[in-house]
Amino acid sequence: MSPTSIAIVGVGKIARDQHVPALRGNAAFSLDAVASRNASLEGVAHFRDTQTLLDERPDIQAVSLCAPPQVRYRQACAAIAAGKHVMLEKPPGATLSEVEDLRAQAERAGVTLFATWHSRYAAAVAQARDWLRERHVTAVEVQWKEDVRRWHPGQEWIWEAGGLGVFDPGINALSIITAILPEAFFLTQGELAVPANRQGPIAATLAFSDRRGAAIRAEFDWRQTGPQTWDIHVETDAGPLALTQGGSCLTLGDDVVLEGGDVEYPGLYARFAELIARGESDVDVAPLRHVADAFLLGKRVEVEAFHE
Amino acid sequence: MSPTSIAIVGVGKIARDQHVPALRGNAAFSLDAVASRNASLEGVAHFRDTQTLLDERPDIQAVSLCAPPQVRYRQACAAIAAGKHVMLEKPPGATLSEVEDLRAQAERAGVTLFATWHSRYAAAVAQARDWLRERHVTAVEVQWKEDVRRWHPGQEWIWEAGGLGVFDPGINALSIITAILPEAFFLTQGELAVPANRQGPIAATLAFSDRRGAAIRAEFDWRQTGPQTWDIHVETDAGPLALTQGGSCLTLGDDVVLEGGDVEYPGLYARFAELIARGESDVDVAPLRHVADAFLLGKRVEVEAFHE
């Protein structure tokens, strides 16, 4: 089969660091164009915006949208209307409602829409999910703690309304637990710590449950200096499971059974190729829905002002 | 056909004022039991909680859950597990995620789940929807302004996290516009005015759009004394439509074409009977999703403390 001709829209850090290498390593795709206001990519056709790309390159079959969520809806609408398959960086939109509309549009147009959650493709996630499938989960403890100054230097927008605050990394943890836990769960209580000078929370403590009454807790914190923590601990009727280092390391009981490298974006594009081949879409809003639930139900507590 | 044997769970003001009279006026139902910790209903069997009701009255075929959303999930799970059809007062849950889970449970159990939005059954809503179906909507202006002291005296919980604040009435407006507008829409900008001493907003200004770029604005305000306003004005390519008085009055251009009475709850139970007869569910979370989007994307602005 000839490769799917694909374009990247939004050539920023995530596109350069992850999308371009992943695409170049996948024979199912041919990276034939980019659209970006300011940035270009050597050896690849460049267009200044999505509409120009769509107008001038009818041969492009798929687009990968890497621009921030605030502008993604219009880009996705245009691409779907032009009959392209569409892949969305996370989170898939600024609101849940716009993502529902994109899902409906893609279905009507008969194209593939893939709302990606890159952390779900971390090395050990699939094995953790498979192991948990038949287990009874009694408790879950999520620790997602990192230093915002280190990972988001100068990114003022993450603090603004719609920027999600500490849920920007936290949604990665939510994307993993919504994939691996065998039962659906929902927030029962939440506390959002919001700096006095910001809109977005710098930390969050969340308590979820499921229909069997599991105690699922998550701690997101952007104030962690020193070692960084992206760990999930699950208690089950068959003993404990630990999924650590952002989902790349799996421990069952005391045994480290898998310690993998960074395979997230290659995994995303393998999945996108599979979806296109099958004529299917994959639009799971569950992680963003949990974040919206946390903003809806969570109690906001003012904490000291944050200055970078 | 013999009437469906139904029980009400949660005998508070809304049950007495609306559900009981609507049920007694509908020959498709027989109100045979209530479950409520403190309240009972003359001439109707009383149980102290949902589980006791379900255990002792296997003949009951349907339950209508009128207790606050915080406790509704557990009640609904128990009723679905017992094979009952379930009707939920608005909003259908404290989180979007729990409602998704209830939807999945009802589907597996093969029972009807009806997440109600009573304002959608106001007298003129169906006619407004039908008239707008083939129209091109260019602008919408929602004014939902009432006096919280008059409508929610002493209800401290509506101000707490999860209580929705001014979105408690505002969600009624959202339930109407999601039903009547021909295109899906989504929030693009929002401002939530939150009293210094409260968690929930006392007012909100929301800007939505749709894929055709309509300008949809909503003003929710709980500080309105004097005349109360529950009005929706829609501009279309065929002239203006006004749906006023909470959805009971329809004006096309300058002509008042319908001015109806209060028919909301009779309409809800007629719909519930129809769903049961057809073996279908109706779980549209769109209004609650818009509220969650507003909490997610909206900018919070502190306003003066509210004291009742």
C-alpha cells in the first residue's frame, strides 16, 4: 500500500521533538507539507495556514494538528470539510462541546478523527491494562508532581482561563487511568489550589470512585523541585501494580516486569495508520471530561501567588 | 395497556409541586410508592431509602429520582441493577463522568434511562425548534436573570462547590437552546462573577459560536430584583424569533404566535412513558457539558460578597 500523504499544522516544539521523528520513522506515512505562520521544516513544502494548505495540496490525505487547542477547532473543521483524516494533539479542544461537534462532523464526512492521548502509548500502559482487565481494583493512588518552572518556562497561557493549569500534565495521568482501569470512575470530591495571581490551579487533590466503591485518589502538583514523580499505584485482589515513570515502567508486586523507553509518538502514528486503514475514528474525551468535572465540582482554595 | 408502576425517590418541594401532580394526571403511570428519609405522601406506600423500596416492592417498574444530584448516582445504580426504568431530575449528576457511566449501565441492563431537562417541555419550545430547523441562525441573545433571594432562600448548598451557582437556573436556558438551535455550538469565551465569600458564580457572561460562526451570547444573573427575565432572542435569515417567559411564549417577528401555560412536568412524564414503551433511553448531557465547559474555560472575577 502506498503511504498516506500527511501534513503537520503548527510547527512548534512538540511537532519538531515528537511528531516529525515519529512520522519519519513510520513507512505508512509520507510527511509532504507543513502549515505554520512562522516556522517551516527543511525539505518539506510550507504553507502559511491550514486553508492555503488545503486549497493548494488536494493530494494531502491526512493532517496532524499540533497547534494549541484554542485554534484547533477551526483547523479541524476545514480539514474535515476537505475530506482529510485528522489527528489532534492533546487536549483535543478547549471545550468538550467542540470536540463532540468535530466527532459528528468526521462521522458525517466519513473521515478518520483521532483524538490522541500520547501518555496512553507509553511503553508499559498496554500491559498494565491487560493485567488489570480481570482484576478487582480496590484502590488507586496517582502522584503526578513536577516543577512547572522546569517544564513550562515562560508559558503564561497555561495559567490563563482555559489553560488548565496543573491539569495540563495531570490530564496525561487521567488519560492513563481511564485506559487501564477496568471500571469507569467519576469524581466525588476535589480541591484546586489556585495562586492568588492566577486563574489556573497549581495543584489539585482529587477523590474518585467507581460503581464498586474503589478509592481512587490523584495528587497533581506543579511545585515539586528535585526528583519528578509521574507514578500510578493500583491495589487489586491479585496484589499491587505500579505504573511509574510516566507509564514506561511496570511493577507487579515486587517484580519490575517492564522498563521501556520513549515510544509514545511512534505508537500514536501506528494507531492513526491503523484507524485510517480500518475507516474508524477514536475520539475518547474521558480525560478532558474528568478535568471539566474537576473544575465543575472542585473547591477552589487560594494559595500564595506564583511568580516564575 | 396497564399503567407503569412508579415510585418517587426524594420527596421534597419539587416532587410535591411538580412530579406528584404530573404523575396523577398521567394514566400511563400509577404512583405506588415513595422513598424519602423524612417525608411521606398520603395514601402512598413509604420506604425509608431506595434499597428498601427496591427490596420490598419488586412490582415497581420505574423510579423517578428527585433527590439532589450528589446522591443520585448511587440511587440510579441500585435502581438500574434491580431492572427498573429510571428518570433523573436535572442536572442528571454532579459530574459528567457519572452520567456517562449510568448511560452505559442502563444500556447493558436493557432499561430506559431518561435524563430530564424540564425547560425543554415548556409550552413553546417544540414549535420554536421546528421553526428554526431550516433557518440560518446568525445571532442568539439569552437573558436569564432572576433574584436568588426569592427563588433559593436559605439554600446554602447552591453556593458550594458542585452547587453550580447561577448555572442552576442558567442550565435551563442551555437546555432550551441546545434543543432549538439547528447547529451544535460551543463556548469561546466566558466570565464568571464569583462573590468573595462563595465558591459558585452569582453571574456569568458567555460567548458561544457554531461551525457557521453564529454569535451566541448568554447572560445569567442572580442579582435581578423587580421583574424577572427568562428570555431567548434568535436572529435568523427569516427574521427574529423570541422565546420568552422561560420558553412558554413564542414570538415570530412582531406576532405572538403562542402563549402557553405551565406544561413542563406533564410533558416530561409523557416523554418518559413514550421512552419506556419504545424501549429507548434519552440521556443528553449537552446542557451540563456546556456548564462544565464554562467552569473549565471561563475566567473567574471576584465580586462583592453575597449575604442573604
